[in-house]
Amino acid sequence: MNGNKILMSKRSKERTLTSNLWTGLGGHLEAHEHNVPEKSCLREIFEEAAIRSNEIEQFKLRYILIRRSKDEIRQHFIYFGRTTREDFVNTDEGELNWIDLSEILHLKMSLTVNKMLQHFLMVM
């Protein structure tokens, strides 16, 4: 987050999962990160937006989402943090944009992400 905005990614149309939908930055845990999802999340933020961990404050685990996708269980560790950085570097993962909190729920996103953000906005 930066002020009243959240950095969101509109997934590329070429992506297999959640193509053309808005979501947060993220990715998969590497084998050596299974016990430290926070490090994995910070690595993904750097890979997808070039924002370094020392540029993020109040970085906290807020949600663990679990859902079934076909024949596998997917577990998502959702962290929120604050940065004063406004710039970022786009990658081939999708198009990044700072979205105002008042507009966030109007984006086309998965039901899981939408419900999580609805809850986050209520409790923040």
C-alpha cells in the first residue's frame, strides 16, 4: 500500500491462471522457502515490481486463503505492507497499477480475492 492505494496486477491474457483478472503481486514458494512464506512474498514483490524489502514497512501476514483447484489444494499467504515508493517496474506477469481503495472492489477479480479485499477494507 501507498497512502490510500494498493499496488495491483492485471494478469496478462496469456497467463494460464486468472488471466486478465486483477490480483495482488505474488507467486509460488520455492522449495527452500516452505517454512518462510514472508521471504517468498518479498522475493515475488521484488521480481514483479522491483520494490525491495527495505522499502516496505509494517509488512504483516493478514490472511491465509485455502481453496481447491481441480485435484489440488492451494494455500495463499496474503501479506500487506506499506511503501513510500510510487514507481515500479512492470514484468511479463501483468500490468501493475496503484488502485485507490475506493475503486478496488470495482475491478474484475476472482471471487476469493474480492472477498478477502472486502474484509480487509472493513477491518483496516
